[in-house]
Amino acid sequence: MIAQAALFLIDTLTGFLTFLLLLRFYMQAFRVSFSNQIGTFVLQLTHWLVIPLRRHIPGISKLDLATLLAAYVLQIILLLATFALRGGLVLMGLEGLIILVLWQAVLATLRFSLYLLIGALLLQSVLSWVNPFSPLAQPISQLTQPFLNPIRRFIPPVSGIDLAPLAAILLAQLILIFV
């Protein structure tokens, strides 16, 4: 029972921090302003981890690789903790375990990215109906536009209702089935 409680705490903390790191990564990649409530929150909670990594890991054009690597390493830590607490380290050889953990961490990071996209799309849809002038509306819109614009070429608004977020959510869920 103690192992299960420890695993729950590790999973919750790494999941929350991974979510924030990926949000920071995508906000930087899509040039979303950090001068809002979401940006300030994300920066304050991830700054301690990203800044030391940036000294050693340079970014490539708009991509902050230090932030992405931090999210990936957190998933590796979570997987290793899961294997250790469930006794899976004894069953596998070291080489097989390393390959499995590295690959599963890639998939977990990709899943988190898709969950982040789905959450942003849902939040944008709700805000567009409830409070389109909310301070959160603009950063969420900037975050989702790179995904929605290609879909809007094929699915135009019907009677003033934008169906592109629904199509994007369906596509993301379809990708999640294979990831």
C-alpha cells in the first residue's frame, strides 16, 4: 500500500510538471505571449528546472530543447519509479529495460502533448461560448491556431459555428489510440 501511495504521488507530481513544461515548450514554439496569467504561472513553476538546463542544451530556432528534454526526463523518472516499485526491474535485463523505458517515455511525452492539445481545444470552445473576452482566450487561441488553421481549410464554419475544434479533438483522440 505504501508503494502504491508513493507511486500515486510521483505520478501526480511528474504529470503536473510535465504538463507545465510541455505548455511552456508549445507557448514558446508558437510565440504565445507569457505576459498573461497562464504564462506567468507556467514560467514561475518551471523556471527553476529550465534555466539550468539551457546553459548546456541550446535551442534550435524556435524550439526550446531544454524544456522538452526536461519533460522527457520526467517521464523516464516516472517509468523507472513505476518499474522499481512494482518489481519490474528484476524481471528484465538492463539493456531491454533501458530501451523500453526510453521508448515508453517518448510515447508518454507525446500522449501528454495530445492531452494538452485536447484540453486547450476544449477550453477554447467553452470560452468562446461563455466569455470570449476572457484574459485566457487570447493565449489559448494562439496555442491552438497552428492546429486549427489547416483543418479550417477543409471544414469551414457552418451557420457561424466553427467545427474545426471538434475535428481537431477527434483527430487527436484517433492519434491517441495508436500512441
